[in-house]
Amino acid sequence: MAPPLTPSVLAELFDALAFAAHKHRDQRRKNAGASPYINHPIDLARILTVEAHVTDLTVLKAAILHDTIEDTATTADELEARFGREVMLVVCEVTDDKRLPKTERKRLQIVHASGLSTAARLVKLADKIANLRDVADDPPKDWPLQRRQDYFDWARDVVAGLRGTHPRLEALFDAVYAQRPAA
């Protein structure tokens, strides 16, 4: 049974959500409808709680905040001061170094996946599930079939290093991977 949602737990989750919404306020997803970016971190928290029954507060806050350092002007120190060291460390584990070329960042995600903490692995699994669902159902408007297929295959390679973390999340990933676009 999940721990009760106390006012303090809800306050912490809503604080993370408000922070992420503010940081991502001017960002849009790459889909045809250019949906608000904040929908993505919300989706990760939903996947973790509703579909995978994850209730760890650190994991849920990190999921909501997972792209703030990578995609906004947020610093690790800022996250630590507001949300604590544990949350900041998980977010840092799943943050790509944008100073590196994209191909290197993608390669490093595969290489580092198996060495992530359990909390970071849960966030990474939810992120790959959410991203594959988006690519399958509402892909970026300028992504041809080959790029979508390549993205699916790269995500599969990242998740290979996360296997053994959470059977339910892994089954959700496998179900969405089965929707890999075909020629």
C-alpha cells in the first residue's frame, strides 16, 4: 500500500511542478501541435505513479524536474537549494551534457545506463516510455520514418542497460517499443 498523500508531500510535488512549469514556460514539444513542454515532465510523473505504482517522493520530484538543468538555465545548486541533494543528484544523473555533440550524448546514455542509481533508472525508464509514445503517436513534424525508427532503436539500447530495475516499467517500454514505426 502506498503511503498517504499528506499535505506536506502534496506541497512538495506541487512545488516541483510549479518550478518546472516556470522554467519550461517558453518551451514547446517538437510535435505538430507544439504542445507545452511541461506536459512531458507531467507525463513522466503520471507514468511512474499511475502505471508503475512508484510512490517515492524523490523519484517523482526528479521526474518532474528531470529536464530543468539540461534544457533551461537551472543550475544544480539551484535545484539542491530548493529540492534537496537527493533530488538534485538524480536530476544530474539523467542530464545530458549539452556541450557535447548530440551523437556523443546519445552514445553516453547507452554507456552510462547500467551505472545509474535506482532512482535515476526509474526516471530514465519513464522518460523513454513517454518519448517513444510521443514519437509513435505524435512525432516531431519533420522526422521522417527512418529517424523515428532510429530513435526507437536507440531508446531500446538505452533501456537494455536499465533492465532488472522495474518489471512493470520495462513491460510498458516493451509494449510501446512494439509500436515501432514500420516501412
